[in-house]
Amino acid sequence: MQKVKRKSDGGEPTISSKKRKHENQESNYNKQPVKKDFKKKSNFKTRTSNAVSDNFKKNKKDTEKENGEKPKWSEMKKEKKQLRLARRKAKSTTEVFEISHKAKLLAAQIQRKVVKQDFRLNSCKELHDLLKGQYKSIALTHDLSRVIQILLKYSPENIKNEITAELLDLMVPMVQSKYAHHSVKRILKYGTDHIRHEVIKRFFGHIVTLAAHTVSAPVLDYAYGEFANNKEKLHMQQEFYGDIYKNTKDNKVKTLSDSYKDSPEMKSAILQSCKANIQRILDKNLHDSELLHSVLYDYIRECSAEDRVELISTLSPLIVPLSNSLPGVNTASLCVWQGTNKDKKTILKVVKEHAVSLSKHKTGYRLLLSIFDSVDDTVLVKKAIVSTLAANLKDIVTDHWGIMTIHWLVKPKDTATFHPTLIKFLEEGARSGTSKKDSDIRTAELREAIIPSLKTHIQDNADFWLNGKSIMLLVVAILSTDSSKEILDALSQVICKPDWEIKSNDKTVLAVEDAGIHMCLKKLASLDKDKAEKTLGDAISEHLDDETVKIWLKTNRGCFFILKLIENNKIVVINKIVQKVKPHVNILTQQTSEGAKLLLQNIQPK
């Protein structure tokens, strides 16, 4: 059979190609018709975005080929931004997209730092009119919730009230939302008292759930600690006592024991419910909450001995965050007093790393006082806490609460510094605990660990220790327990400076004329009365010069200080001081103050 040669392209088709075409047509006739499914959704968005993306890539490659250089990044960013906007338009309707875009632009203008107040107010009104009636639908979104936050911060009060009124029914979902909980915080921060209390009312019935939620717990604690009144705080705590208080509140129930006072048979069930709610929150590691601390303090005093031992063991590693509030530090103190030796060691191990920060905290310092007052293992206390405090003395005593901490180590239960209610609380707690060592022995052992560092620091930095009332009261406590010639000389050199001045209420005043320092100087002078060795009066008589005497004699409080030194020292020291003052009697006679008159009577021969 003769072979048919294939012609070149553009010629007539060959026999083999005609045969294949005929076979394909027959196979197409034999195929069943395909029914198109019109209900199936078209993937228009995906195709649109893919097409736009492909065009961008093609344009990018063409540009690189034509120019031989890479395009500018600024132009590429602009193109990407346009693509992003195009994708968003494809995802949402044009109307919603335009409203969202305009709202974001207005919000950006409102929160600019350099903007006129009138323009900001007008923009707030325009933005509010744009979003009015739609706040509920956008409150939980990630982008427009930020716009609501800006309105709540910068808009006038009437707009804030309208926004809050629209969102009140959505408070519980909002406070649990990753984005919307910021709006709830803004409502609490910038809203009126009426709005704040309305928001807190919406939380009722969901308190335990919100307290156990990672997002909502900090917001709930913020509302409890900053804005809730005493009645609302009690109602929040009641929900931990059981489900019976979710929908109904009792103003007579102020503590956990009040909830079963009239029905003792309910005690076991209420305590069990309270324990379960507490454990639920502790399991989530949400233990830094004043609301939880208040419930804990109630529960730990009422629960059984077995439950208390279990709870103390659980709370011992959490003792530092527990000390951030007053009820929390009271609970922490109970853990110290009634914990086992193992619990106390755990507590000391945790506190060791935070000793300095706790000593300067307004409630945390009370935990350290409880440890100083009740832990028998003073060697461990000195190693874990006292040595750390001694190494950071300057940092600690610049703070009011730090001074209180050091003062307790030097002279515990000093009524000149500590309030009687605090002293009583610590005494009763120590008596109820497991401590066996004599309190005087414990105090002496801790004092001997801190006194050497204090004395060295005072001797080297006398100016620093004489710059205010609080720190000078600590100096008085230190010198009342232990004194030395070197310290008295260092202090008297500063006191006798003619230019010894301090800042008080943004004014520079003569130190001897300041009321607080004058009181401390008289206390220091009173310490000379029972001393047989060198006294402050003796040291001052050595360093006092004529210029300083002239300045003191012209002031009422300066005369009273000299008078106090004369009253509390021996004859030898008195004569030295009088000899310093007598050459300037003419100055005293010119003064009309009560101190000058009394001093003049004491130095003149009778």
C-alpha cells in the first residue's frame, strides 16, 4: 500500500488527520449531554481577586523587562493598597464598604494630636450620624470597634450617652470580645457615673462567668476596683456564694457567713459552691483580681480546717500577685500565719525575688511585716529577705512604704509610725498562727541583720537621711536602739550647716523651720536624756558655729530646738551650748516669739 506523505503546515489535511477528526465527532455524538447546575454558587470573588492578582504580577514582570530595573517600592505599596481595597469591595456591598471607609477616615482625623477642637467636635458629630443605629452590628468587629473607642474618648457627653444607650444590651458579649472589650473600658473610663453604674448592672448574673474569662476578667476587675460602690461590690461577691444570688441580691448579706446565718443547714452547700467558683478562676490563672481576693478572704476564714490547708497550699506560690490588694494581702497574711513550715518555705522562696518591689508597694509591704512577725526560721528570713533589703537601702527608703518596712525591722509596733489597727491586726494574726518562738527574740535576731547596714549608710549619707519627716522618724528609731559617735557627728555636721534647707510644697525652706523636721529634731534631742555616752547635744555643741546660731535664734522653732537640747543634756554639754548662744543675746532680746522668750530665761543667770 502506498504511503501518504504529510504535507507541510498550511496545506490540505492529510488522510490520517481527517480520520481522527471523524472519530472525534462520533465520540462527541455518543456522549450524554451535561446538565448545568444553576444553583451552584459562582466563585466570582475568587476569580476576581485571582485575575487582579495575575494582572498585577504580569504588569510587574513587564515593567521589569521593559526598564531592566526593579520598580520603586513606594509605587508597589500603592498598587498593593489598591488591590486590598478591590478585594474588600468584592467581599462586601459597595454601600457598607463606603460607610466603613469614610468612618475610618473620620476617626483618623479625630484622633490626630494637632487638630482644632471645633473641627474634632464636628467630625465626631458627623461620624456619629454616620454610624447611628448600627453600633450593635459593628461593635464586635475588629476594625470598626476601634472607631467606637475613638468616639467614646473624644466625643461630647451627649454622643457618649447615645452610643452607650445603644450598646447597653450588648455589654456581656462585648466585654468577652477580643476587640469590643476595649470599648467597654472606654465607656467606664470616660462615661458619667450614671453610665458606669448602668454598665455594672448589666454584668449582674454573669459575674462568675466574666471573672473566669481571660478577656473579660481584667475589665470586670477594673469596674470593681475603680467605679463600683460598696453596695455593688457586695452584690458582685454574692454571686460567688451560689446560683441563688445570680438573679436576686440581698443587701443584708455582707460576708460569706451572713449568707447562711438564718439557715445553718445551707452552710455546707454554700461553702462548696464558693470553693468551686474560686477554683474555677484559679485554674485559669486569673488570680490577680481584687474581686477574687475579697471572696478568698471571706472563704478562708469560714471554711473547714481541711479546706483551709488545701487552699493555703494552692495559694502559696501565688502569694505575690495576691498581695496587690488589701483583701488579697490579708489573705496572704493568713497563709503565712496558719501555713505549715513547708508552705512558709515556699512563700519565702517566692517573696525573695520580689522583696524590694513588695517593700515599696502600698499593700505588699504588709506581707513582709507578717513574715517578720510570725516566721520562726529567722535564718531563712534574713537570707531570703533582709539581706536583699539591706543591699537596696537607698532605693527602698526613698519610698514611703519602704520606710515603713525598714522601720518595722528596727522598731516593730512603733505607734509613732504605725496605725493602731495595723498593729492589732498583726498581733492577733501572729497569736492565731503556728509560731512558737518568743517575739522579742525574733525581733532582736532580725534587727541585728539590718542595723549594721543602716548605720553605715547614715554615716556615709547623712544629708540623704535628714531630708524629710518620714525618713527622719526612721533615724529616730535607729538611734533609739543603737547609736555611735560617728553617726552623731555625721548628723550634727548636716544639722549645723547654715544653709541646711529642704524643699517643701515646691518651696525651699530652712530645714529647722519645717514643722515635720522640727518635730523629729526634738525627738532626737529627747534621746539624749538617758544616754551616758556621747549625745547629739554634745556633737552639736562641737559643730555649731556663730552663723548658724544667728539663723536659729531668729526663728521660733530654732530657739525651741536649742531649748530642747539644754533640757535633755548634762551640765557639761549645757554649758557648751549656752556659751555658743550668749554672745548673741541681743538677737534674742529683739525677738517676740515664744521660743526666744523661753530660751532667754534659760540662759540668763537667775
